[in-house]
Amino acid sequence: MFIVSKRNYMVKRADGSLYEIKKDFVGEIPKDVAESNLVRRAIRGGMISVPEGKKDKQLEKADKEAKKKAGKKDIRPDSKENPEENSQKEPEEDNKEVPSEE
């Protein structure tokens, strides 16, 4: 399976050995690693993208789709803009004119 990884991963294989996927890795991974729960969850979460091919346009398309998935899976309250919070205005200063001391 051809992947693009956005994070470091250590995948435990069936024989007990570890397979390392480094951040910004672009390339093929073995079938048993691709079928691991860790890699499948990372794909669903958008941290690993699976392009249809190896051309630049295909890589860019897969990256955009992965970003969308990552945004949907991110549950941190500060990760999404809440329109209600953004519509609150800062307290306005008094716009009253100060009487002059003439």
C-alpha cells in the first residue's frame, strides 16, 4: 500500500517485530502493516493518506481528503471555530465625549 504519513508510527507486526513509519514518509508499506489497526485508524483519522497513485496531483488530492477527515475527527474544543463565540464582540469603550476644561 502506498501511503503518506503525517506522524511517526511504530506498528507491531505479527512476529513481534516493530515497523517504523516516520513523519512525512511517502512510499510503500508491507501488506501486514497496512492491515494493522493502528494504520487503519490513522487512515480514518486523516493522519495517513492513501493516494490513488504516485503522481503529484494524486498526492495533493489525497492530502486534501486527509485534512478533511482529520478536521472531522478532531474533538478538541479549540480546534473548530464556533460562530457563536466569534460573534461576541469585545466590550465597547465609552464613546462619550469628555467635557473640555475651557
